[in-house]
Amino acid sequence: MANETVIETHDHEHDHSHEVSEELWGGGVEPFRASYGKLMMWYFLLSDAFTFGGFLISYGALRFSMNTWPVPDFVFQTAPFGVTGAPLIFVTFMTFVLIVSSVTVLRAVQEGKRENRNGVITWLIITVFGGAVFLSCQAWEWTNLIYTEGMTVYTNPFSAHVEKGKYLTFAELEKEASAKGWKKEQIVDHKIFYFVDAEGKKYFEKRDHEDKLPKKMEVDKSTPYLITYSHHFHDYAPGAYKNEQGIIKSEAYGPKTFGLLFFFITGFHGFHVLSGLVFLLIIAIQSWNSTYVARKNGYEMVEKVGLYWHFVDLVWVFVFLAFYLL
């Protein structure tokens, strides 16, 4: 009898604990008033923000530790259709398109809250179009910098020299080379003449953006820098200049880390944009198939991808600041 009493008591306690557990957790309480999916998206975006933050802080540290770092106004002054000498015009257009796409994805989220399937699909497609335009612009910029300007992850023709002087025209360079006995040679493929001194160093006339900019540029007295532009040919050194002491020099290439960090960070961001476009297309197709209609949760998946897209837009603002303004 004693044993039976103990067993009955144990069973009663087990049932009571089960009832208490059901009262404590019913499976429907959302922490921070957010669903599990949205909470995990916030965790991902936070970790991704630390990644981008580390990259941009590293860029800033290197940028301000080198006085020969390229000047953005000269690096990013070209645009499609032969436009030159227009700093930031093209990248401003890119930024505008991306910001507008952030507005359109917000409209898709709003239509999802109203359970408006057609509205969600329409605004998602417009967002995809804006993201595709941004990626196309970035592809053109990369192509221009690599194949036209000669900037790669290991070569940077852009630089800012800590020395006053002036670039030499071909006539001035030829006169100086003749007096010094330098050899005159030619790159046949490009019909470019240059001069070689006794040590084998090459000296070229400065050729900037298809010669639409002046070849002879006196340095502004208010700045200690001899600002360089870019050259179009990969197989010769940048142009010659004469410093205040009358010494002819061939300007040096800029820091390699500029091109390396530019292509890596903008490429990393571009990968995020491309991933976002894939997600947006998938969700647009699922919306068209009425996948989210039965769930009756205000198209929460659209809201989650909207958070990701807003993050991508926000990161670009900091990338824009680091590379195009500093």
C-alpha cells in the first residue's frame, strides 16, 4: 500500500508539471514582437554589418596613412558616352537608382501588409529592375577602370605625388631628352613615342583620358601635391614631369592597395546586390503563385527580404563615402 501511494503521488506531480509547462510556453509568444524569421534576419544583418565595418575601417586606416593616395575627383571623373571631367556624376546616378529601389521595396512591403498580391509583384519587379540597373552601372565602371584606365588589383596608375612641378609636353620632353642623349623609342601598336635614359627608365608624354584634358598642368600653389590623372596603355610608365629643382622624373604608380580594396569591397557589395536580386525574383514568383496567400501573415517573406535590401542600400552609402568622397 505504501508503494502504491508513492506511485500515485509521483504521477500526480508529473501531470502538474506538465500543466505548468503548457502555461509557460504555448509556442506563440514572439520575442521582441518579431517572428523567428525576422529575428534571424536581424542577426544576419548585424553580423554582416560588422564585416563591412571591418573592411571600411581598414580602407580608411590605409587611406589616411599614405599621402600618395589617389584623389577620387580624378579617378572617377568619366562616364558612359565619352563623358570626362565630370567627377561623381556617374556614381551619383548609381546611388540614386539604388536609393529609389529601397523606396520601391518598401512599397512592396506595404502592399503585402494589405494582402495585395498584384501590388507586391509590381513593386518587387520594379525593385529588381533598379537593382539590375545598379549592377550594370557597376559593371561598366569596372570595365572602364580595368581596360581603359589600366587599374587592377596589382596596378594603380592613379597617384598624388608630394612634389611640386609640371607635366612635360612631347616637344618639351623631346628637347630635354635630346640634350641628355636619351634614346627615342616607340610602342608600335599604340604609335606612342617615349625616351629611355642611361639607366633604362622610360619617360612618356602625359596622355590623359584620350587627350581631352590639358597635357601641361601647372600645380596649384595652394596645394603641395602634383595630382596625376590616368593613362590608357598598360605597357608603359606614366607621364614625365619636371620638379622645382629642374629634375625630370617619371611619375610613380599609386598605392596598389587602392585598386585591391576598391575591387574587393565594391565587388563584395555587388555580390550582396546580386544575391538580393535573386531573392527578390524568387519571392516575386512565389507571390505570383499565391504561395503567401494561404499563410495570411501579411507577406512576411517580402518584409524580410525588404530588410536585407535596405541594409544593402545603407552599406552602399558608406562605400560611397569611403571611395568617392574621402
